[in-house]
Amino acid sequence: GDSVTQMEGPVTLSEEACLTINCTYTATGYPSLFWYVQYPGEGLQLLLKATKADDKGSNKGFEATYRKETTSFHLEKGSVQVSDSAVYFCALSGGNTPLVFGKGTRLSVIA
Amino acid sequence: GAVVSQHPSWVICKSGTSVKIECRSLDFQATTMFWYRQFPKQSLMLMATSNEGSKATYEQGVEKDKFLINHASLTLSTLTVTSAHPEDSSFYICSASGGRMAVETQYFGPGTRLLVL
């Protein structure tokens, strides 16, 4: 079945460092891909999405490109802030079918 | 963007009691709602999928008689944890999809933290 693999955390970075969180997937057909963020004690918020190959999703300085050839959707940010500390989930599919989530990557940004 | 609310945000109850959690889509009609459970520092586990007006589809290993799901309208789904026990303590999150505002995307509620004593 469909699956999502994320790099394991936790990831600890200094403020203004570059961030990459790797995400690869296996799926039949052409899924939509998502990154969700979960701040401490809260539910998930959609961060960005891409619905077809070569699409780039971006929001709040984060971006990810749907790479069909490498089945990847890596999350990147050029300069992280303390407020970016959260757990990030890569997911696929969506719409009226259940999302398939990766295990999540915890990011801690220190000042 | 699409907004999904959950109520209550947290609840503490005694073992053996039943707890009802509401999930509402505030500005769109949710044809499908999902219920997830999340244990500390773990990913979300899908419990069930509900479509408005029909019975919920439960994932393998989820007791449908213990976790009652009702999706009576296009804006409201409820999860009732019947005869709750300490092992049911968890973070329960709903999501919703459907309608022009939320095509292809699920929007999540803020979650309900349940503690069973």
C-alpha cells in the first residue's frame, strides 16, 4: 500500500540555519503531497501542498517540490526561527481518501 | 481558509464514563470527516472515516462499539468514547474535507486531549 518515509528526528538547529527534512513516498497513481506542522499541544495545520509532479508548494518561507522521478517531497527553509520549532509531518493523498502520514520529524530551533 | 473546530479541547473523566467529542466544519460543508488518535511523540493513527448520512468505516483493530461515530450533518461529526478506561487516554484529532474550499485537502481540528482516571 501507499506509504511515506520521513527522516527521523529530532533535528536541532541554531536560529537562521538552513533546514531540510527528507520525505519519500511510495504510491500507486498520482497522489497529492502535503506537509503538516504540529505546534506543541495543538492539532495539525496544513503548511503546504503540491498536487502534481514538479509543483512547488510554499508557505511561511518553507517550500517543497513534488519530484516524481525520485518520489520525494523534501521540506526546505533557508533560515529557521525559534518559532518554527514543531513536529512536521509529510503526507500523501488526501481529499476524500484518508491521508497517509509519515512518522513526523521534531524540529527544535535554539536561539 | 477552511476552519474545523473541536469541542471540548480537553476532558478529564472517571473510568467507566462515556465522553463525546464534537468536530465541526465552520465555513464549508464536510462530506467526509476523519478521526485520528495520536499517542505522545507519535504519528497520527486513523481510526475511522465517516461520510455524511452513512455509517463510519473503521480501520482494522478499532472497536466500533467502543468508539461510536456519528456524522449526522455536513458540518458536524461526533466521536463518543463509551465506557472509557485509562488506556483510552490520548489526543483525538478530527479532520474534514469536501466542498469547494477544501478540495483535495483535509483540514484538521485543534484536537481533544482525553485523560481517563
